[in-house]
Amino acid sequence: MSTQASKLEALMDAQHNGRGGTRVVAITSGKGGVGKSTLSANIAYVLASRGYRVGLMDADIGLANLDVMFNVRAERNILHVLKGEARFEDIVVPLEENLFLIPGESGDEILKFSDATIVSRFIDESQMLEGLDFLIIDTGAGIGDTIQMFLKAADEVVVVTIPDPAAITDAYAMVKVISRIKSDLSMIVNQVRNAKEGMKIFETIKKVAFGNIGEDLELKMLGSVRSDAHVARSVKQRVLVCKELSNIAPAGDIEAIAMAIADKKEHKMLERGREGGIGTFFKKLLGQF
Ligand SMILES: Nc1ncnc2c1ncn2[C@@H]1O[C@H](COP(=O)(O)OP(=O)(O)OP(=O)(O)O)[C@@H](O)[C@H]1O
Ligand SMILES: [Mg+2]
């Protein structure tokens, strides 16, 4: 058996592992280039290294970020599964122990799949991913229709910004849109000098959001990540910061964020048992829920 196949088998064997279903976390931003792919990949890696089973979905296929970062080729994606041209096991790429890349789809074509038979076959197929503890989705930037669908379907949405004023404005616009569809909303401020700067930016956005959206909005700070030239270089060198440069400041910052994400899952499990699971996520994504 090929290594790819045996690794996927490990994923499938883990079905119904009793850990409380799959928690779906969408990482998004208003402005592009703020660090979504870097953060998604590293958060996913940290969670996987702590023993969680993690799917990393690239919904930003147009720009093909994550497969490039991990130096793997993803030729087919969930759209091919929807069309019946591939199965989930053909498109899922094992990256590390416990870490699987699931090539997503950013085009509008996915929105056209309303045929109940096609969708339900797809959802049945998706059961092979039921053993995942987390699905981390790199959604790409902006408020396009497809991105909004992913955000709506996720359990938790994380908006990333950087200290740049244009990025802050776009992050606020994003928060405003997402607040209509999601109550579990948090922020990461990336590329800061220190945690204080990150907190200040978060407070500014939160204040404006409260003023305009109202106090029902639950916007939380997930954390900030310090700027470091090693991170910028790491992407070009295809080095995963939290794996290979784990002693630099941003790696520690990202680890703390990943642990906060893990804590939330553990809390949710105590509160109300299982998460909705992968099938529920895909049903919501494809508008069948
Ligand atoms: N904490 C950081 N310190 C220094 N550079 C960083 C940091 N985080 C991200 N970068 C760099 O910023 C650039 C953009 O990051 P990345 O590609 O992850 O952003 P993105 O939001 O996914 O972009 P896009 O919207 O184009 O998909 C990359 O070169 C990355 O290495
Ligand atoms: Mg990206």
C-alpha cells in the first residue's frame, strides 16, 4: 500500500474517535496579504503536533497558497468531488502526522450545486473526514459570495488584520458583514511590534463595531503575532515557522493562539457535547441546512 493510502487509512480509522466532532474554524481577512495562509498553516500544524487530527482547507485555490507552502501538488479539489470526478480520498493530501490538506474551491461554481442528489452523495462521501477534530479553512480575502458561504458554515470565524490603516478599515468592514451571520467571531492582529500594539488595534475595532453594530456583537481577541523577517522568508523557503523555527517570537505567539482554539473546543464539548461534524458543515456550505 502506498504511504498516501496508509496515512489516509489512519484518518478513516479514527472515525468516531469520540472527541466530540469536528470544529470548523475559518480564517479570513478584509485586505489580502495579512498572513491568513501563514497563520492557518501554522495553527493547523501546532494543533496536529498536539495530537489533534486536523484538516487544513484551502478555499483560496485561485492563488494556490497552502499547497505551495507545503510543497505538494493539489490538482483536484472539493469541486471535483462534487462533480463526481474524484473521491475525497483522491483529493486529501497527508502533510504531517495528523495533518491533512483538503484542497477547497474559491470559484463561484460551487454555489451552483443545488441538486439535492449530488449534494447528498457528496455529504455521504465526506464521512471519511469525520475523524477530524479540527478543520481550519484559509478562506482568502474579501467578502465575496463563496467566502461568505464558508464563513456562514463555520463554527468559528477569525478575522486577521495587520496594523496598517487600510487593513484595519477592511477588517472592520469584514467584522460588520460577518456579525450579521455569526456570533462567534474573533480577531488576530498579525505583524505587530508587541502584544500591546495588537490589543490597541483590537480595542479600536471593537469600539467602532460596538458603536455601529450594537452590543450584541461578541467580538473577542484571539491574540496577536509579532512581526519577524524569518516569517516572511519562511514562506519562500517553504519552512513552517512553528515546526522549524519554533524558538522565534511569532512561533510562540501562534502556539498560544492554537492552544486558545483548542481550549474553546474542549469547553464546547463540556457545554453541549459534540460539534456539528463535517457533514453538518458541508450541508450548511451547500445550502442544504
Ligand atoms: N508575523 C509575520 N512577520 C513577518 N512576516 C509575516 C508575518 N506573517 C505573515 N508574514 C508575511 O506576509 C506575507 C503575506 O502572508 P500570507 O501569504 O500568509 O498572507 P495571506 O493573507 O494569506 O495573503 P493572500 O490574501 O494573498 O492569500 C508573506 O510573505 C508572509 O511570510
Ligand atoms: Mg493566502
